[in-house]
Amino acid sequence: MPPLRLVACREPLHGDAILGILNTAISGSTAVYDYAPRTRDSLREWFAHKQAHGFPVIGAVDARDALLGFATYGQFRGFPAYKYTVEHSVYVHADHRGRGIGTALMQALIASAVEQEYHTLIGVIDAANAASIAFHLRLGFAPCGQIREAGFKFGRWLDVALYQLLLATPAAPVDG
């Protein structure tokens, strides 16, 4: 694999590439349970939300600084007791899958979650996505549930599989 660098993504530099990767996943797969491609405006709002809440957007770039994939996490649910749990996403451009990019991104995401003292990473995966499930299992995630017929896309019902990775952080969790 050619040299790979991990960078903090910024909307002006990486926005177009993120939109390309994400919109391809929306239009051609069940990796994202969305119907409409994201717009530049929605991406700006997405980046602003990530920045405001301290959520990382990590990119993998090649020697020419072309974005090959990205990973992030965000709030799992809106109740305060979930404050140590985040839901993550990892997307790799179709031309660069199977080269360890997703693993590098996920390892960086896990390190970020430990540094920010989260306790649980949640992956919400289309249950038919065997590659994503195998990827998560290789990284130590454990299955923790399945929701049948949670989504409807491409004319069929879709089941969602939930995978989690428990981290040793925080050292001293607190209520409130």
C-alpha cells in the first residue's frame, strides 16, 4: 500500500471528497439508511456540529493528499446518561477498500474515543453487510443486538445489527 497519512479533516479541504464517498454510499448501498444525497450546505452544518461537540473527523490521505476514506463518531442518543457512548461511522472510497485504510481509521477513532474518555463505541450496521460485520469483529467489537425491519430502502426491509466495543475509559465515570 502506498504511504498513508491520517489527518483531521476540514470542510474546505476535504468536503468535496467526503461528499463523494458519502453520497456514493447513500445512492448505491445500504451502508447509510438515507435516500437523498447530502448537499454542500448540509456538510457545512455537519462539520460545524462535529466541531462544536468535539467529535473527530479523521481522514486517510495518500501522498498527493487525496482523501481515501474518513471516520467519525457522534452522539449515540440524546439522553445525558449516554454521555460515555458514541456511534461511529467509517467510509472508504470504493477504489481503495481492502487495503487496511478502514482499519487504520478505526484504530485512530478508538484512540480518540479513549483520549476523550468515552466508554462504548457503537456500530449500527446493515445486517446483510457481511464485510462490515467481519471488519468490526476483527477489531474486537461484539454483537449486542439486532433490530428487524428497522429500515426500508431499495424496495425491501432492512435489519440493523448493533456491535459494540467497550473501552477501559473513563477512569472515574460520574452521573449528571
